[in-house]
Amino acid sequence: MTIDDTQWGDNPDLGIEIAREFDHPPTALERVAYAVEQNDHRGTFISHSWQRGTKGIQGTVGFHGAGGGGSMMSMDAIVNAGFTIADFTDTSGNPSASKVYRAARIILAQPDLVGYSVPAPGCEPGTILVRVRFAKAFWELDLDIPAVIRLGATPKIEP
């Protein structure tokens, strides 16, 4: 049976707590992330925690992507370097700066991270306000792990 993600709330008797395709009961951080998504519909915010057991030789990295293809390629590069990905988080589709900030805080709340990766393609996460939100999260948490952030921008094409 397939249930459209937008219809599950109309059918509480189905017992669906979070309309995501988890292979496990939702974690506390996944519940927090889903609540952020439900209260702010600007852009997407998907967060799946994968940190359940195996650790990479180099340690575990928090992952904050924006878009599918580039994120998959970036995760492959991180894994090929000997790290384990702690989560898959995506804030794309022109998310609010506050949503990006909350995503950063949720990712960084995961235990035992040795790094934080934001291989964000495109212009959406490249706004000044979003950059300030990353800095705010890092400053508030007194970040003591490396953070690699790629903030691109779509070039203007003049006629």
C-alpha cells in the first residue's frame, strides 16, 4: 500500500507518526527536524539519522546537503575518504535562513562527530542571511570540529 505524504495526517488511524520512509523508528532528532518542517513550509528540510553502529576509520561526519545529485556525489567522496555519514539532511528549494540554522543545530547535536560537511550547490544556501545562520550555529555551539562549507551561486546571465 502507498500513502501520499500529504494525506497521512487525514488518517490518524494508520498510526503514522512521521511521513518519511524510515527503516527504523524515528529518533528524537528526527522528530525535532520533522516538527521544524511542519511549522515552516519554505523550502524543504529532510533529516534522516544513520548513526547506528559502524564508524568510519576516520570518524563520523554530519552531512547537510541541498539537492540530491550533488549530495550523493559528496557523500561518496566522504565515505571514500574513510568517514561514515551520520545523517542525510537536505535543506533546499529556497529554505528560510531559520530553517537552515535549525538544521545545522540538529545535525551538530549528534554525538561523536569529527566534522560537518555542507556541499551545498546552487544559489539557495548562498545568501548572506543563510551564511550568518551557519556562523550563528557554530558560534553558539563553540564548534570544535572542522566544518567544510561550499556555498555556490548561480551566475546571472545577461541578455
